[in-house]
Amino acid sequence: MAWLAAALVCGITLDRFAFSDSHQSIAAWTVIAATCVLGIFSLRFLDTTRRRSLCICSSLITATLVASMGGLWQRASEHRFTNASINRWLSLSPQPVVVKGSLLTTVSVGPNPLANRFANSRSSSTPLHRSRLIIRLDSIRGTNKFHPCSGRVALNVDGDLSALRPGCRLQAYGWLTPLMPPSNPGQPDLRGHYRSLGLHAQINAKDTNAVKVISPSQQIIQPLAARISRNGRLALSSTCSDNTQGLATALILGQREGINESFRDKLLATGTAHLLSVSGMHLAILVAAIASILSLFGVSFTTRFWVILAVSVMYVLVTGCRPPVIRAAILVSILLLAMTFRQRSQPLNTLALAGLILLLYEPTLLFSTGVHLSFLAVATLMIAGVSHTPNSPSVKHAMDREAAFDRLLNKSLPKWRRVANRAWRTLAQLAWFSLLVSVICTPLTWYHFHLISLISAATNVFIWFGLIVALPAGVLTVLLHPVAAPLAWLTGKICHLSLLYISEVVHQAADLSGSHYWLPSPPAHWVILFYVVLALSLLLRTRHAFWYRCLWIAAWSAIALGLAVHKTEIPKGSLEATFLDVSHGTCVIIRDDAGSVWLYDCGRLGNANGSSRDIDTALWSQGIHAIDGVFLSHADADHYNALPGLCKRFTIGCLITPPGMLQEQGEALGPIQQAIAKHRIPVYEVSSQSDNNTPFFRLHDQASLPLILHPPPERVAGSDNANSMVLQWNHGPTALLLPGDLEDTGVGPVTANPRPPYGGVIMAPHHGSLNPSCETVYAWAQPLHTVISAGDRANRPETLSKLAPLGGLVHLTANDGAIRVRIASDGKVEVRHWKTEPW
């Protein structure tokens, strides 16, 4: 079975990466399959006395046939997806549409980020929740009438629609938006994840009034699972506090929307992010608890079999049919069947069968990170749990005698000693398995999440004690709430206390110094080599095989670290500025050939939780793990609110601000001040009057630093925008100007400086504002290239047409993605757009 699964994986992988044209793929796989069928028939005419050769040939031909079937299945799946008619309605900009279709899964409900962002000023009409619905379309209306339509979309609605049941037919109005490709270097391409879910696009609706039920669901099982899920969420919310509600619904029901980003990072840092993804471990704990209770009441094996099977199926449906849970349900079912027929199940073959079923359900799951980690962890546990029988009968006899003596000795001990010994052995085995899984999964988590957790093994051991209580208690709360509310309240409180324990362990572990490190990821081929060599090492049968593997892991880790932190080089004598696409906000990465790395601003609009997402990955993609300094232009949150996230992930040499910026009062500045104090980052204030005796310039190589054109030591009259820090980076005969949100009264002092050379590069003041004072800046700067760091609001014809005659060639991050500007030593400027010319 394992060989068949491997052959299917090879076929799907080859079709994905070796063929770009569907016709070529289908023709190639059809020829290969036909050749294999002929080969199987031709084996009948070979010499039957050579059984070994026949067996090898038939195995190879069968594996090739399975691989070709896998390739054809992958191509058929891709063909169905790409030919869905919804694709013809998609465009780069959102389009208003009315759609009709059927609800496929249970509605996911989480906090409304807009409600949280404006919590202090929120009106009573602002919904507290946001719902996400997966809809299979059957018709769509653009302007005049409905047209037949196929495809799946995710419908995001402000409000709670959890009362809707899978199978009901809906009509919804909203803005149809395509699933966009990455717009920054290093940014993960989420289209693959959405592809595995069968999603083609998303529709954003304003509120629940935009969704109407055309006809109710006629199904039975899925609506029942959805009702259990909704009632369970309400039951857990009523018994858990705000600190544990999100974790409870994620752990019990698989709904992760209630977990805030800060706690997600801590779960990731401690290697406990699997708590958010309902997996085989959750089902195993649940099945073990049910089996123990049924055995306690003397229930027969046949009854236990059907009860456990029914609970497994219902749990899969309630938690959204996630691949890890399906895999675990298949493993449990096969194990129960083997026990029923008194047959011994082969763990790896059973795992391979689960993989085959998943790939037949959706071949693109082969490329899912979550599926990789799930199967890798289970395979590690299965291989580690296999007891190796010695080849020598005498050695085996001696080991049996020693084991018998140990059992006899154990019986002579007092009962409390026997219990203590068993508990210690269980704890040691749990710690060993946790360490093995952490070590084996680390290269994959490092590659995908840029993280090495040194405390994951220990943390998982500690949270296990809370998990084995919280999960059964939470499930009992969900089941008992409709029929026995007092008992549900009691089990809910037990679940709540257990989750409080888990949460505290995670917080303490994540806050330990040196418990984890955020780093650039190693190359993909190096990660693949790690697992290939480790898999081949399983063929070794020597007594030193374990130490060979340890040596390989240590050597691989050392080389991987060197490869990961090696900065990508830029041409000698060049200055490079990368304007990241952070929607309405600013972040510019400035590098020189000496290896210096500076940031100019780091924020975006609406980033209330201080996330540095997209900035992190862009830096890591260049091998950067330390930043020389961050220039903050002024005290608008969309220019600095990503600093707390950056402080957690990178070593920051210093912070450079205009005079008095951090002394201003403001709710958004609080997290910035706390992050600076926690990470002990030195802060330097600079102005247009700063000279070589200023501490910042005295401590750094002035050749790699910019000129400070603005603000003066004393603020100019006007807003923070007027007092933005303006930098001029001179490189050869060309200048790079970064004016922040400069406008109005701040323009005069800037233009009073000597004029920069003609033909440089400027970042558009105030995200491409059409304020008349900005025209003066363009006339003074005489740029050849203007970069607008802004979202879709700046993507208007009047903005681009007005800036073109003033700022030369205009580049917009909302259209072009990240924009890289390289200035050579002779002043020649090269501009590349990430979306059209990725680097």
C-alpha cells in the first residue's frame, strides 16, 4: 500500500510541475497508462519459472500505471477547476454581483476586525461578528439578468449567519474579488490553499441583509452537524471567559477565527499551533475517552465499535471535514475493523491508505503544508513506536528473560511504587515522542514559518495534561448543553480551567528568552534533501543507525543556518530601495553593497494588532535577520504600527525619529513605546540641523546615511504630516527622496534646501495626495521616477494623470506590488515591479 501511495504521489507531482499544457499532459499519461496495460498482459507470455523477475516487473509496471492514473486525476481536477465559469466574471478590481447557490459547509463565525478596531467609538449598528460561508454557485447576475454559473466562492459577511444550514439555497449581493497572487517578495501564495478548498474567488457583503434564503436545506446529516457546531459554540461561549473562548472553539469545533494574532504567534513559537487545527491527536484523545467510558460500563465490543465509528464520523462533520481529521478517522476505522476480524493492522500501510483516500478526494492536498506536517508527525510516531526484534535467537531469549525478571521485580514493589514507575515511564515516553516529532518537523516549519522553536518538545508535554481534560470536557459540554444545562455548565468550567492552564503554559514558554528564533528559511532543495536522506537512513539495520541520523541532523542544521542567514547580494556600488505593498501605509527597505539594512517607516492602515506581516517575509526573503535602524517619519499609525511585530522577529540596532515624536500622546503609540522598552532599542532624535556631532551620526558610518532635510529642531506650525522626516539618499549623481506625508507648511523648509540632481527617484508625498502643496515638492525634486506607496484609493485615473507630468514615470504599489529601485554607482536607475518581474 505504501508503494502505491508513493506512485500516486509521484504521478500527481510530475503532472503539477512537468506539464503546463493540458493536452500534452493527457496525451502523455494516456500513452504511459496504455503501455503499462500492454506490459501487464505481456507478462503472461514470459518464463513463469523466473518468479522474482516477474514480481519485480509487475510491481514496477503497476506502480507506473498508478502514477499515470494519479497524473490523469490531477489533470482532470485542474481542468474542472480552471474551466469553472465564475473565472470569466473575475477582474482585477472588485465587481458588484448578485449570486445564487448552495451553502456547502457549516458557517464559520469570528470577531469582526472592524468592530474590534473601533471598539471605543463603535456605533450600535456595527456587527460584532463576521461570518464566512462557502457557496457552490449555480447562477450569477452582473447588470441585467442571471446567467448559469459554476464554481465555489467564499462569502464574507459582517454579522452572525451561523443559523444557516448546509444545503440551503441562498441569494447574496456583494463585491466579487479574485484571489490575488503575492504582491511582495517572500509573501506566501495563498491561492494554493484556496485551490485545495476548491475556491475560485471571494465575495464581500456589507451585512446580513445582503444574504437571503431561497429554499431551506433538504439534507439531514450535515445540517445536524452544523446545528451541533452552532449550539456548541454558544455553549462554550457561555461557560468560558474571553481569555479561553477562542481557544475553546478552535480546539473543540475547529473554528479558529476567534484566536487573535498575538496568541497565534505564541502558539507557533512554542510549537503548539496544532491546537488550532483539529487533527488526529484530537480524535485519538476523544476516541480513547469514549472507549474508556464504554468499557467502564461493560459495553460489548460490537457496540463500542459502532459508537466510536459514529462519533468519529460526526466529529469529522462538525469540525468541517478537515484533512487531518479525515486521516485520523480512517486510521481509527481501519484499526477497529482489524480488531473486529482479529487481524493485525500494518501502521504505515494504514497511513498510506488514508493518504490514498485523501488524494482521491482532492489531489491538490498533496501540496498543503498542514497535510505535510500532519502525515509527517504520524509517520514519525509510527516508526518510533515499532519495536525491533533482534535477529539472533539467543539475544531475543536473553531479552525475554530480562523482561520477565523486570515484571517479577515490579510485582514485588508496593502499589504506589508501581503506579509511580508506570507514570514515570509514560511521561518519559511522551517526552521522547514529543522530541522526535519536534526535531523531524522543524525543517518543514522553519521553511514555511521562518521559525525554530527550541522549547516545543517540553511545551507539548506540559500542555498534554490540560489537553486530555479540556477536549473530552469540551465535547461533553457541546453534547450536554441542549439536554442537561447544569451538567454542561460543570463540564464547561472544567474545560475552561484546563484551557487557562494551557494558555498560561503557552504564554510562559513563549516569553522565555531563547525559547525560539525567527530566521530566514533555508532553500527548498536543502529541506527536501533532509527528508530524502532521513528516509534512506531507515534502510540501515546497523546498531549505529540512530547515531548516523543524529549526525546528519546536526550537520544539516549547521549548513542550513549558514544558507538561511546569507544575505542576497546586490551589485557592487549599488543602492537598493524596495517599496513594499502594504496597502495604505509605508515601508521602504534600503540596502547598500556593504550589507547595511535600513527601514523607512513600517506600518499600514488598520493594523491595530501591531502585525509586521509581509514586511517580515520580504526581509527574510533577502536573508535579513538584523536591521541596522528604522527611520520613523512621523506619528501617524500607518507609518509605525508594525514596529512591535518587527521587534519580536528581528534585531533592530536603533530607532530614528523626529524631535519629540515618541513623547506625543496617543493610544497607538503605547505599544510602540512598550516594544522599545522591552527590547531595549536605542532611540535617536534627528532634525535638519543634525550634524556629525549628533549621537546618531557619530555612531554610524556617515557614508551610508542619508541627509535629514526636515523637520527643523522646533516643529513647524501644522499637523504631524507637515513635520514628517524627509530623507535624501545621495548615490552618485542620483538622489532618492523619502518625504513621508509631507504637505502644507512643511513644504517650504524642504524646498529651501539645495535642489537635488535632476532625474532621481521620489516617494510620492502623503501616498500620492493631490494636495496643491505637493506639486511644489515635485517641481523642486525634478524626479524621473515617482513611487506611490498606497492602496486602491490612490489607484484613480485623476491621480495618475496629474502626477505623470510632475513626477515622471509613476509606479503604484497597489497595481505593481513591491517596487524595487536600484541606483548604480554611475546614477543609472533600474525599476522592477514584483507582479510583472519578480526577483
